[in-house]
Amino acid sequence: MTPTGLADPPAETLAWVAAHQRRSRETGPGGLADVSQVAPHPARDVVACTLGLRSCADEDVRRQVALVADGAPPRPLLPDAASSSWPVWSPDGTRLCVVAAYGDEPATAVVVDPDAGEVARAAGLDGTVEAARFSPDGASLALVVAQPGAEVSDTWGSGSVGDARTESWQPAVLPFTGGRRQLVVWDVASGATTTLSDLNVWEADWYDDGLVALVTEGAGEGAWYTARLVTVSRDGEVAELHRGPDQLAHPHTSPSGRAWSVLSGFASDRDLLAGELVVGRPGSDGVAVDTLDVHVTDQRWLDEARILFIGHRRLDTVVGTVDVETGAASELWCGRETTGLYQPDLGGLDHEGRPVLALERSDVPPRLVRLGASGPEVLLDTAGPGTAHVVATTGRTTELRWTSRDGLEVEGLVTVPDADGPHPLVLHVHGGPVGAYQDGWIGRDAHTSLLVARGYAVFRPNPRGSAGRGAAYAEAVRHDMGGLDVDDVLTGVERLVADGVADPDRLAITGQSYGGFMAAWVPCLTDVFRASVARSPVTDWRSQHLTSNIAEFDAIFLDGEPFDPDSQYQTRNPLTHHARCRTPTLLTAGARDLATPASQAEQFHHALVEQGVDSALAIYPEEGHGVQALPALADQCARMVAWFDRYLLTP
């Protein structure tokens, strides 16, 4: 059994974490905590965006779409809605479509006149609206509707959209035939809705005389890895348009609906794809276009010839355009600031061609910004007492570049507290593995900001397999998870020790999802770390394959078959090699996580305890992939801080 005293953090630590987080979450007037999902008006100096609002520090953020114009306070569009998000302007700019929820009802599409209020609300839908796109004439909307039980991407916490069961006693039955995502056309004037296809539709836009959609036959989250691009006619006829070598995301069409574009890349998670921009027209195959070495994360047509795109180029965020007729690409803006929670989010160009984005940096909270020739113009700022507290307690973040053992240059971010080093250091490995750390607002990262405020330096590397450096760098982790990327992160730690930033006797590791796998795997290979915290980890690839809703992921990324003892399901498996691990390890997981089930953390915990290794386990009953909601997040952070304090700060 677990040694006495390891299970719960000391009262002092709990109180310190609670006080720090409470101060960090204090907002200024109006309760503004975040700004995202930016949609500039096509003809006026008005910007629709989604605000994150919090009435007090102990509440989770509530999303609300508002209009920002003329330096006036933001004007909420649907103040009576429980939440609203994803604003989209009609082609003529006279109306907005917003995804809104009222009371306990599923979110639906609402068309709003900015001056007169609600115009129409989609009714009678079998599920929750996740996305909406106006037709070129503005008369109809294409809706992606998730039925009850539809699975949620692990990027957003896993679990499901609602519950297909009507009684609590009913079993969860496999194979599950419900929970699909439907493509629905809503005629705004008549209110009529028509479901166009039986296929599962992940994303869609208008195209030619119908729609273009990213579809699969299966509805489970793992089906997305093999999604293909098709056309869907108004009569429901389906024809394949494009199939990528790996994964596809974010299909869009030109204003006339006569040309299409999609992102294609090697991805580990839905809603986390970075890749190349592929463009096509009726009757032609898609062709990749030049995007100035940018790993593109979002894109949108400006007119019949030009596409606006955004993405990573190493640690920079880049906004640019490409002319699909000439192939010429132009860079509109490049900077260390970033936008979006997980990937750079496009925003758009205003009617004068100026980019409008929600930008942030490690020491600058999110701001709605218009980028002009004379520099950025701040339209809305989320700064307040809480963000000032975060900046004052989280030191300084800088870029680090170093050389891995095979000569590859690797880069990452180092955040160091305001004190003389060397510091106790926590290696924080990102998820994915095809994700990337960017220099985003550190207040979004509760684990990093708390650790730095506690006196730890935090190292966030982008090893091979990360996004931002093109297809070859991302694909280097295919069939090599837990291989050369381990060298990449360890050599980064060695560099920080050599530079006097890190104390070699006080090193630790943490991470979530793929980072959680690394936090379990790396201590099986080296005893350099005195403690580990593995959050939502994979610890046994074979049982992961058999119990996860994304078994397609490991089948793509690992070499070999699950039941082959010589395959990477065994040779790169923490549970197989757990007897080598002597590192005290805290494991946390969410009971509702379908992607990396809580049993992954449970197995490794019990295996370590039987080997006499200090280990503790925390399963959060209301959480999914990653702990996100209060007060569970505060509890998880307190356990992490207490764990590292015990093994790194105690003599």
C-alpha cells in the first residue's frame, strides 16, 4: 500500500495554491477574463468576438459573444443566453450567426441582427450545434449537429456531448450506433431543417451547388484519423473530393463556393492539426501551395483568389496570404505573440485589410488587437488585478536552443523565477505528441505558473514530433515515440544544468497526455529526476489500444501490432519496464476520460507500489482528459506542488 503521508498535500500547500489561484483569477471591471474567436465585420469597424467572463474568482469562465466598436465597452449580443460562442457574419454583414445555449437546452444556432436582436433560432435539432456556416447568398446555414453521446476530442477534455441514455441505470453498450455528427441545412426564413447525409460529418462549408464536408463512416473519435473530403449535394449525394496521406482539417471554400481548401498534415489529435494548405477547384485534384515555411493551423478565403492563413514557424506565429492563381505568398505579420488556446486561431482581416487577432504572450494577457502600419492598436484588453499578480509572480520566459545527441537543433521555452539560480527545475513535456509550446499567456497554464511562483524553473521543450517546423519534424516521432524525443528533452535539461539555470540534484518531470506518457516512461530510462507527476498518461500501450476511444492513434504512431511481444507496444511501454523506475511518481486522471482512461494511471500506480516506489494516485470523478474545472484543478495543482516540494525542496 502507499506509504503513510503521501496521499494528501499539506494544509499549507492547499492554502497557498488556493490563495494564489484566487488572486490570479481576479478580473477588472466587467469581469473580462479572455477574448477569442475573432470575426471582423466585412465592411465596418466592428469586431464580433467571444468573451470569457467571470463574476468572481471562484467561478469558471462563461462564454459570451459581444461586439467591439469605437472604443466603447463590449456590447453582448445575447445577454440572456447561458453561453454563446463562434460568431460568424453573413456575407453582406447584416447578420451574425452565434452558437448559443439557453438554460439546460443543447446549444443551437441563433441568427442575430446586431441592431435589432435575435432574428431566428434553429429548432427541432437532434443534438448540439458545434459549427455554423452561412451560404453564399446568406439565406441558409450549414450546421454540424452532434447527437447525444457524440464523443469529444481529447483536446477539449474527452468524454461525450450529453448522454444518449435516458435513465441512469442503462448500460453503456458497444458497438454504440448513436452519437453521430449530422450535416443539417437550416433555411433561416422558413425555419426548415434538412439532414443531408448518413455519414458522420466533422466539419463542413458551402461548395458549388451543395457542400464540402470532412466525413467518416464511423462516428467514434478514432474515426477522425481517416476522414476524407467529399462533396454533398442538396439531394444528399456524396462524391469523394480529396483524401490526404495523413489527416485533414478545416475545409473552407471561396465566397462563390467554387473553390475549396483544406489543411493536410500528420496529426495526433483532432482540433490540433498543423500542416500544409491544399487548394482545389471543381474537377481538379488538390494542390499544396506555398505558405512561407509556416506550419498552417487555420485558413480562410478572402476572395476568389486569396487565402488568409495563420500558423507556427518555430516559436513565432505568422499571418499571411497566398494568391492561388499566381502562387505568390505574402507575410502580413510575424511575432512571438500567439493566439488561441491550443493552436494559432485565425481571426480575420477588417474591411481595410488589417489583421484583427486576439494576441497574447507569456507576460501579456489576451488582447483584441488590430495590426496596422503604425503598429498594433489594442481594441480590448483583459488585463486586471489577477493578470498583474500572475506577471509579478512568474519571472521571465525566454527561448532556449540546444543540440540533441544526434546533432539536431531543438528549441523550447524556459521560465525562471525572480531569484538567483541554480533553481529546482521541472521538465514540462507537452501533449500530442504533435503539439507545440508557444509563448502564450502563462496564466492559461496553471501548472507552469504555479510552479514558477513557488520558486521552480519550468522547461517546456518542443522535441522532434512537435508542430511548427514542418512535416518532416512532426513525422520524426512516427514509430519512435519515447525514442529520440527523449534525447531531445534530456539534452535540453543537461544544457540548463550546464548554464547554471537548473540544480542537477533537484530535477523533476511532468506532463499531460503524451506528456504524461513521457513522465512515466523517461524515469524508466534514467534516474536523473527526483520526482514525477504524470497527468492523464498512457502507461500501457496494449491496454490503451483495447480501452481507448482513439485506438487508431497508437496504431498510426507505434511500430508493430498490439500482441506482438517484440513490437513497440511492449518495448516502448512504461508498464513493461516499470521495475526500472525508482522515481517517486504521482499519477492523476479523469474518470470520464475516453482517450487515456483512468485505468492507465491506476495500473502504473499499483505496479510502482508493489515495487516499493513512492507513488500516489488521484482520480477526479467529474473530469475527462486533463483536469479543467474548479475546484478539481486547484486540488490537482496542490497535489503536484506538494509532490515536488516533498522530493525537491526537502533536504
